[in-house]
Amino acid sequence: MSTEMIAVVVVGLLAGWVADSVLKAGGYGVAGDLGLGLGGGILAAILVQAAGIGIDAGWFAMGLVALVGATVVIGAQRRFWSREVSL
């Protein structure tokens, strides 16, 4: 496993943990938020590498990509698929 992918995994998990800690309402719990963060980070890294942008970007740049991806996925879940029941 490359340094870039380790950064993506770590940042994705951290983003999920922070989202669960800060944004209590509307999430799927710690495990769900960790999964969303990890999935969003990996998805963003794959999309950036498929576009040919981040192939040799380094671990810091891929960590930032993972952070953006995890934030977008967790934000979309909170916005569109919230677990809160609205009456």
C-alpha cells in the first residue's frame, strides 16, 4: 500500500470521526460515519487519479483530496438522507 493510499484511508476515517463528534444529529452513528468518510475519501482519490490529476501528487495532496471527498459524502448524507424524522 502506497503512502498516498494510507493518507487517504487515515484522513477518510478521521473525517468520519470528526463528523460524528461535531454533527450529532442526522448521522448513522460512529461506524456509519466512519464508513461514509472512508468511502468518500477513497472515491475522491480514485476519481482524481482516474482523471490523471493526482498520480504523483504525494501523500499530503491526496490527503486533502480525501478530506474533500469525505466531507462531500458526509455533508450530502446529512443534507439529503438524514435519519432525523421531521413532522
